[in-house]
Amino acid sequence: RLGPGAGREDGVCVGVQLRSPASLVAEVVGTREDDPWSPDALVWPLLAVVDEHAGEPWCRALSLHLGLLGGDTADEAELWRGRRYAVARRLARLLASYAAQRPTLLADWESGGSGDGVGGALDPDLAWQPELWRRLVARVDRPSPGERQRAVLAGLDADPAGVDLPARFSLFGHTRIPVTEVELLAALAPQRE
């Protein structure tokens, strides 16, 4: 990001600010201070959903994995319960990854579908994920990542200069950019070099 500092451009001193792609996205999306869909923030609502629905047919595989259905010895049950946070953290990272890299998958799930995001069916051992996502969206009760992305893109379409970013910025060193970031960059491009 350019700002006061070292170089010169049109007779004005400018500098270079090196930032991570995540910080740029957070600034554009408005989640710099608070993102209820970050993996860290999702862990506790995710645990609440799992605890609330343990044993229901849609949640059976996850409940078994977490030792929430009984049938284990007391030591085994305690071991599984002790792993709840680690499993929820891993699931939160997975769902956040889906939000960034596979937004059509989550959009399908939010609309009541249960596909794999590319027109196929989920493997049977993953069939609990769509319902978990829907329950999590209801629990968090804030616009889902897909809803938020659509709102930001609509805002950029209506007012491309509405985001406080320099007229020129560069991204380098990326080996891969999630589709949601490509969409944001494309929406910023008409007003910026």
C-alpha cells in the first residue's frame, strides 16, 4: 500500500507498505477487528451445535467420532470428550477454507442442498457437513461468509472507490489465490491499477 514515505510519485513522497493478502481482504470485507467466521471464532459455536444435536441422525457420525453416544468405557469417553476442542478447531478451519475456496459449496448447503459443490453428491461419511453448516449459520446469526461476500461485491460494484485503498497496489509471490479473493480483486480493479 502506498503512503507517505520513501519514493516519489508525481512530486509527492510515497512509501511502500507490505501486507498479507489476509489483511487486504479483511480491510475490504470489513472484518479487520471482528470476524465471526474466522476459525478461532467458530470453535465455540461449533461445539455448541455439536453438543446440542449429538445423537440426532444427521450428527451420528460426528457424535460417534467425539464419543458422545455412549458405549465407551469411562476412560475412552473422557479421552474423546477431551478431544472435542481439537476436532472443533479442525472443523472450523475446514469450514473457513470452504468459505474462501469453495463458496458455491456452502451456498448450496445454505439453500438446503447437500451436494459436493460441483454437481455431485457428498461421500456418505461426509453427509453430516451440510446440516452442521446450516445449524452453525443459524447459531452465529450473522451474515454467512457467502452473504457477506455478495454484499461487499455489490457495494464495490455500486461504488468501486468506496474502499480506502491506494490507487495502485501489487500482489506478488502468490502460488494460489482463493476464488473469493479473485472476486474481490476483480471488483477493485476498475478503479485501481
